[in-house]
Amino acid sequence: MTKTYGLELDALDLGQLLDGLESRAESWEKTAEYFRAEEMPVGEYFIVEECSDMYEAEGVAGHYRSIISKIRSQMEEQR
């Protein structure tokens, strides 16, 4: 069983946290796409995340998206 934490952040800090998580999710999604296409997309520059294949990259991206979804859901509950 994992431990669950309750955090309190003001709206600005929460927005910054979500921006950071979005950025990480996008980076991992681009990494997965890089592995799928086996080449860098034309006109797109980013740092490929260190992983073994597109499945690992998709899994990490999915985990970030899950965290974002949980946070947004909790935000909606508190409005």
C-alpha cells in the first residue's frame, strides 16, 4: 500500500506544478514518437528522454498524464 499525501498549494503554485507536469508528459510523448518514427520530426527539436523503447516512453508519459488528471479532478472537486 502506498502512502497518500494531502498538500495545500495556492492557485499560482498549483498552476506552476501542472505546467511542469505537462512539460514532462509532452517530452515523454515526443520521445515515444521519436522511437515510433525512428527519426527526429522535421522542424521539431527536443531532448530525447533516456529509455529503452517507445513502450517505456509511453508508460512514463501515461503516468504523468494520470497524475495531471488526478490533480485536475481534485481541483474541480474544490471549486
